[in-house]
Amino acid sequence: MRRTICFALLALLLLPGAASAGPLDDPAEQWLPRTDGATWTYAWSNTTYQPAARVEKYTMAARAGTSFRLRWDEVNPPATDTASTGTIDFQHTDTGLVNTNYQSSQPPPRFPILCAAATDCASSLSAALYMVIWGTRSPVFAEPMLQGTRWSSIGGASNDVASSNRYMGHVKVKVPAFPAGVDAARVDSDVTQAGAIGDPFGTLTRTVYWVRGVGPVRVVMKHASGETSTADLLETNLKAKPLPSDENLLPLNRGDKGTFRWRNSKWMKAWSTQSYEVVDVVNSTARVDFKHVRGPLRVAAAYGLSSRLSGVTLLSGSTQSTGGKFPKLGKSRRFTTPFDLMVYGFNPVIPSPGSGKGTTWRSSRTSRDYSIFGVSGNASVLGTQTVRVQGKKYKAVAIRSRLEQGSNRFGSGTRTSWFAPGVGLVKLVFKHADGSVSTVERVK
């Protein structure tokens, strides 16, 4: 009886995923398409354990909703080895591509054992897409993939492999399937495994080149034990798609910091200076903490903001403050930080990546936002403008919102926010219907 390696991250296999909308609906417009009839042929090798390249053909085996299964079969395997076969399952989600399951024949016996015990070891680096998911399964590829994107993930059969991943930008790469070169997104990873018999083979650095509409086209792994593994796409029946915009209008990576000052022409004429830091990020949802630096308003606040394909949305917010005497916004809420002014009204705060001039969206009276703020109105992208803040000039995307909070004139008005790519919010002007003006400026 032939042994297999098999592992499932999620209990549900190839069942319809969560309800999707927009970019998730199209099987072809993905970083790894789930298109019917799609095929990929890869060649992979390792400098020590498999110097002669082995060739695998992947085909679309099944799909349901946003979940899909790929099957591979080895082409012309060596006479001394068993042909490699297997399946690997993925799901497209609003936070990226997730690997949900895999199953295959065993790796060649000469390869290092990537488990703490030799028996029933379900970890392998002897297949092209195994190299892609090693230590990075949820997500394998984060979305939206924007400038500065970083994420952590785990993998291996026992979740004993951890990775730190970072997007390095758009590059052109040549592989056999695209001999003239193709535009790709480069993702670098530091992967660590501890406790395996084959240590330190499972600890490595990895670079994966992703082509929109095709998937990974090249993988390069530098093992801590000194070997190099590579995989290249030889051919595919898929066509490369143009790379989407990777402008990041509100970076929310762990450790990101900044300082703002803000005031209101009537209710707080002196500047209040506050700093923020992104203290944690899980599945593209960031916790952002604010604290007092100087000025009349002493504040401590925390926000939950989600960066997804649908845009940047507010999930939660909590503030404590003393020293301000602003009118209430309903339910005892008041403006206390620049982010209060930025997120007030309705989601998304920033629309989906790449949304151009003229993109509009409206509030809904049936939404959770309305139950919190009671605000109706609309928002639109005005396009890129040059704005000067604290002696610096930024090319920033301007978003204008027209807000109405019933009879509350302070909670109604027109807000314009400027977001600089790679920086975030740099300026905000809220012209309240009571005649006062709130101004936010980025200090650093």
C-alpha cells in the first residue's frame, strides 16, 4: 500500500466559500486563477537531493464557489523513483489566497525528514506548489497586495513552520513560459522550522514571483543547510493579466507609527498633538492605538481597521479623553482623535485599491455604520492633488464626503481627506454645518 501525505487546515473541503462580491466573483481575475480547464507545467529541482529537474503538470480538478482543487501528475518520472502525484486545495478570500488542504505521494526517501518523527510525516518540499505554501498557508498570498504589505503565517503538517512575508514590489521576470519576460509581484519570505529530524533544511529564505492571471511562475529557496531549491513555470494555457495598482493609501502594518495635530476653529482653538502606532495585525485587521503628546485634549484610543479587497473599513473604536468640550455626536460620542474625524460616517473609509477619480459610494440606513453614527450621505474620490502640510508637499488622493446627522449641525458637513501613497492620512478638513472647521495635519 502506498503511503500518502495528507493534511487539512479547514474542515470544509471544496464547499462553497463565504458569500463573495466584486473581485472574488471572477475566476480568471485572480493571482492564482480557478478557471475551468486551466493547466500549469512546472519544473523543480534541488541542488543536493534532486539535481535533475522533475516536471509536474497541474490541472484544475474541481471548484465550488471561491474554493478550488488542483491536481498534479509527474511527467516522465525517473525510473528509480515513484511518480509524484497529488492534489492541493485553495480558497480565494477577501484577505488573500488560502491553502486549505493538500495530499500527495511521499517525497523521495533521500530528502530530509521535515517532521519530529519519521513515521506519518505529512510535510514535504518535493513539489512545485509545496515550495510556495511551505510555512505560508493562511494566506499564501495576501490581498490586497500593496506597497509595504507584510504578514506572518504558519504551515507544515503540525503548524510548526512559521514565516514572515513581505511584498517587494513589481518586477519583470523571465521563465520558460514567458521567455520575453512578464510583470510579476515579488514576495520574499523568511521561513523557520524547529524540531524536525531534517533540520535545518526546513528553515530558509524564499522568493516567489506571482503573475496576475497565472499564479506563481518562479520560486527560489535558499535553505539554511546550504542547498537551493527552484521551481519554474514551463508552460500554461493562461494569459498574464495587467498588474493592479499597489498604491497603499493607508499603511497598516505592525510597527507603523505617526503623529498628527488637530484643532477646531470654535470648540478647540489650540492644537492637540497625538501619536499613533499599529500594535497588532491579524488577517489584515489592524489595531491602531492613539496616545496624547501635548495640547488641551488628553486622550487614549484604540481602533480596529480592516484592509481588504473591498477597501479599508472601520470595525471598532474605543476612546477615553479629558479636556475637550465638543458637542455630542449622539450616544455620548465625541471627536477626540484625527482617526475619529477620518472614520466618522460610513464605510469604507477608503474604497477598494485602484479606485480612480469619480468612484462614489453612499451610506445605507440599514448598515451597522448607520446604527452607530446615524449619518447619511455620500463619498467620492476626487483624484490626485498636491497638498502642502507642515512644509512638505505630498501627491495625495483626495476623498470628499458629504455627511448629514439629522438635526445635529456639528455632526453634519463636508469632509475632505488627503491620503498619500505609502504614508497614509496627511491632511483632513471637516467643514461642519455649525460653521466651525476641524483641521488635521500630519506632523511626522
